[in-house]
Amino acid sequence: MSGRDFLCAPINYSIYFIDTIDSTNNFLKNNYKAYPDKTALIANKQTAGRGRFDRVWISDDDICFSILFKKFHYNNIIAPLAVALALKDLNVDAGIKWPNDILINNKKVAGILIEDLYSNDFLASVVGIGMNMHDKASFDAIGLTKFTDLSKKEIINSVINHYNFLLELRYDELVKLYKKYSMVIDKKVIYKGQEYTACDITENGHLVLLNENMKLVISSNEIDVKGSLILNK
Ligand code: BTN
């Protein structure tokens, strides 16, 4: 891996670039002991990029990077927010579709894969962020090049700077911001055939659903958003 030259990134981050790798998440997960807290690995190309539910994540001249955290943070809330705020700076109207897809005009512009490592205790968390620079019709994905002239590096820089700012916020402050960008909170949703209102997000990023009979807390692993959670837009 080559050394850091990210002049505008926060000083306390170790930033590495690599041309080609299987997956930036895989690398940081497998090597978390060798790298300090807040290590970011940015790849030009991934040969085996992974999405949630072990889906393949295809990137072709797109943005792929992962950040290693060795302390617990509300990453399920912070990561999508950091991307949404970076896009807001570009005057792009993006929303967070729970748990952590970022959409523009209902098309996916970014996806996030958060992998926590535990033995008995928390060891580390790897937050992988993929952002499309180009449209991909077959995935209903939208790219950023039509919205900005910024380079991939500049966009990553912006996401990392927002991330770093968000790490300092309290949970209630994060939730307030998250709600502003969420496409799900305060909306009617159908879960397993029943209608609920999505009313909150927990510290673990679980979604709180409420109707007159029941309050449910669902984890992002329980459902495939495209499958059983239907959003009433
Ligand atoms: C998803 O939407 O399912 C999550 C996609 C996450 C993709 C990123 S790209 C950088 C990092 N490395 C991976 O293998 N995956 C994440």
C-alpha cells in the first residue's frame, strides 16, 4: 500500500491508497491488529467487493473505501449521515433509506457495509463505503459525475471530514440529524404484512416500528429492505 497524501483529511486518520484489492473491508478486517484506530483504506479497484447479505458489489472507476475503528461508535447512524452530508455539500438532494442505502431520485448512489469484530468484547468495526460515480442501469444505480466535477479523492475527503465531525456528536444529536435525511422515519411502512409507522432509530441502528397494537424493533439483518419492508412514499 502506498502512504498518505490526503492533505485535507483529519490529522488523526491514517490513510492508505491501493490500486487493486479484493475488498477494502476484507483487508481491514483481516489486518485490524496491525493498523491503528481510524485507518482508511482507499482502493482504485476491488476484484471482490461485497455488499450487504454477501451480495457482489461492482465498482468500475467508482469510490471504494473502508475505515477501521477500534472504539465503538454509532456507525450505523454516522456512516449514512456522513455520506448524505457530503452529498448535501454538492447540492445534491440525497436521502437515507434504512438501514444504509443512500438514494438520489430513488436510485442508489451509495451503499455501506459495516462489519463489527467481536471476541467476547468489541474489538473493531470496519465501515465500508461504496459510492457510484457512474450510472449502472442494470442495478438502478445513479452516479455522481452528473452532479459534480469533484474528484473521487475530494469526495472521499469530504465524507471522512463529515464522519469525523459526526463522531463528536451525542446520540440524540445524531438521531435528530438522521431523521432529517431519513426516507423512512415518520413514514408508513409495511413489515410482514402489517402497517406500522417507522418512528425511531436505536443506538445500534435498529428501526423502531409502531402501530396501535405493537412496538417492534427490527435489526437491519432481519430483513431485506427490497423484500419485506415496503415503504409508502
Ligand atoms: C451495500 O449496499 O450492500 C453495501 C455496499 C458496500 C460496498 C463497499 S465498497 C468498499 C467496501 N469494500 C467492500 O467489499 N464493500 C464495501
